[in-house]
Amino acid sequence: MTKLTLILDAALTGVRASLIEEWDEIARNAKMEPRVRLFDTEEQALAWGRLLAHRRGLKQLFLIDNRKTAGRNTSLAPQQTGQ
């Protein structure tokens, strides 16, 4: 079985995408070195990953998004303002 994983990381400008292909071999798993590209948008990175998955005859692409939301509060509790 072959598995493609697309990993998205934040870059100074745009998105850094790493595509890793893994497959089963007798008694162990094998993994290729990641293909790495920089894209202006997330949509371009996803389209690249889907294209390579399609070329390999795969219908599923695994996604790992490591990007952080910069400058945004991720807390669920409302913030108190000092007065």
C-alpha cells in the first residue's frame, strides 16, 4: 500500500509544502525523501499534492498542517480587558 502525506508549514512568504511517499515492503515500511516546494497560497500547495497523488493512482492524500495562527487568540475563554 502506498501513502502520500502533504505537510504544510509556515514560510516567510506563503506556504512550505513537503510531500512524503511511504509504501510497504516485506517486513518493514519504506519512505522516500520529501519533495519540498514553496507556494504563494495553501490552495496551490493542495493542488500540487492532489496532482501527484492522482499521477500515482491514489485517491487519498493525508494532510498535516503545522502552521500557527499568528497574532490570534486561540483561547476559548473570553479575554478580560484591564480598566
